[in-house]
Amino acid sequence: MVVENFIARMVRNTSSRYFAFEDGRPQPPCAPAEPIYLYIHIPFCAELCPYCSFHRVPYREERAREYFRALRREIEMYRDRGFSFSGVYVGGGTPTILLEELLDLLARIQHDFSPAEVSVETNPDRLDARTLKLLADAGVKRVSVGIQTFSDPLLKSIGRYDKYGSSSVLKERLAKAKGFVQTLNADMIFNFPTQSRTMLEQDLEVLKEASPDQITFYPLMISDATRKKMTDLMGRVSYRKERHFYSLITSRLAEDYRASSAWCFSKKDTAMVDEYVVVSQEYVGAGSGAFGLVGGGIYANTFSLPAYCERIFRGEFPLSARRLFSVRELSRYALLMGLFGLSLDTASFRKRFGSPPWWLLGPELLFFLLAGGIRIEQGRIRLTPRGRYYWVVMMREFFTGVDNFRDLSREAAGITAR
């Protein structure tokens, strides 16, 4: 665990610098010459899960309808500024919580941009034939459902048993949902403090029986603010156990799935993946608390829902923070995201940054070569099996840094922790 602990500290320190934003409201970025991705954030949930560090608020219909009106206008503002979008990812929260509004939003996006890919997150209670058919008719090709676990004791511990049903209910809903969209993804979490190897093996067996098109297995990621709550609820997280669990997941799923990223496993070669940050070098974030990466800078929208709507209806972009990256910082980010997708094309990297990766990132690449995490062959830098877990550690720490920024932003917006 020495290498993994060193990597975790390195990424933790780097992430804290990446999310040290400039003061003052930034101007919106200029539109790139080519289409990019669009991330849309829907923050509403009927109930808030204790482990979740995403930007989410309790659902109220009137507030949600006003939010969707503002969201439609924000995307139109990007359109009017010359942006075009090749793909769309709708996350939350619970994006399908007000389905008619989501469908209207997707219809407008199809009319204005005709994206080739649309992916939408949902929860198990909305995994019904009518909802899935309406989403498919709206151009959605990938639906990702948050299962998290099939263990009844764990479901009860994290407050999802009463909300979404028992293991048998979840399994039945997942099995019946296949065939409506091109890719049905099951979102899973591993390394809960009270999760045993037997519980994880049960999850894997149920998944193999239900056989979704894709499985995304995230390690438990909790922000500093959420950590105490989770420790009081379930105990401390063991990262030694995380490594063993990840090895079990990859070995069991390898029989039926291929790796699309370090923690995403697909049956189809063309399946979309969860990480739009991997497949697109640049993306716009729309919605309260959304992030975008455009023109070498990361942008964040305000986390205050009232401020978000007010600024949109005044004709202003709701941006609240910006951080412009140096070439070296951006190349590090490109290495992190590219190798999370298992390999990085060195020619594409050189075209983007004007230098080969070993010129800009020599110390980092040497470290991972010596640690057995990467190999270089045929113009590509590839992750080794050992390196795949290194990248899980890195992404876990990177997204924890994002979650810590979310906590600070919610606090600054006067949003109380729940």
C-alpha cells in the first residue's frame, strides 16, 4: 500500500490547488471551433442519501419547474454564444424526478444541437417501461441507474432499502429494464465500511444474472464534511480492503465484460461510458453547481438555486468561479483522464500540447513506469493491471477534491448540510 498511499497524497495535494479558484465572477468562455460535451446537473432528490457528496437539494415541484426554465435558458445562452454539443450527460440528483420537464429539455437540445450521444442518470424507482421508452424516444442512448448494492443490510444502512426496495426488487427492476436503450448501466459502489467480501460476491453474482449492458463500480468516495457522518453511521473506510475488493471485481467481471475505463465494464465495444470528462477534452457545465472545462480553464456555476435562477433570468451566465490552468497543469489533467480510459495516444497528446508527454510529464511517467503502472507501446501509453488500481486511487482522490469544493461552495451559498 506504500505506492497507493503516496499516489493518494500526491493527487490530494494537486486537487486542492486545482480547485483554488480565482476571486470574482468570471466571464463566460469563448466557444471552441468544434462541438464539445454538455453536462447538465439536476440537483433535486426526493430524499438525500447520507453518503452522497454531490450537489443535491430536497425536491419541491414549484422550485424544480422554475429551475428547468432557467436551465433551458442557460443552454440557449451557450447556443447563442456559438457553442455546439456532440454529446449530453444529465446527472444529479435525480434527473428523472420531473420527467415531463426533462423530456422537454431534451427535445429542445435535440432540435438545437442534434447530439450523437445522450446519457441520463436515474434511480431504481423510476426504472419502469414507460419512463425508459419515453427516454429512448427522446434520443437517450444510455441510462445509468444507481443501484449501489444488492445487500439488504447495506441498503438499510445507507437509507435506500425503504426508498427503492430490497435486493430482489432491485434485481427484478434491473432485469426488466434491458432492451429499451442502447446501453443500460448499473451504478455500483464498493468498499462501504461494513461491506464484507461475501456481500460484494453477492453483488457480483446478482449482476451476472441480471446482465446489464454495462456496470460501473465506484469506490466509496466521501468528502471531508461527509466523512464524520459516514464514520458515525458505518465506521471508518479501509483502503486496504478497497484494493482487495477491486481485484475481486475485475477478475469476476472479466468473464463477461471488458474494461471501458478503470472502473467501468461494458459488454459492447461501442458502449458509452459514465465519464464524459474522459471522452471529451472540453465540456460545458449547465445547472446549479455544474463544472465545465473550456479553453484551458475550469468553470463552476453558483451552488445557490435562487442566485442561479435570478442571474439566468437577468440574462447573465451563472458562473461563480474560474481556474485557468498552465500547460503543465492541463497536461497532467489530460494524462489523468486519458489513462483512466486505459490508454493515451501520444501523437494526439503532442498535437494538443505541442510536446510529447515525456517532455511535459517526464517525472510522473518515470514514476509510474518504475511502479509497474504503465507501459509504452506502439505510440500509446497503456495502464497495466496494477496501474488500473493506481488510477482508481487517483480518481477517487480527484473526485473527493471536487466534493470538498462542492461542500465549501454550498456553505458559501448558505446551503445547510444534510
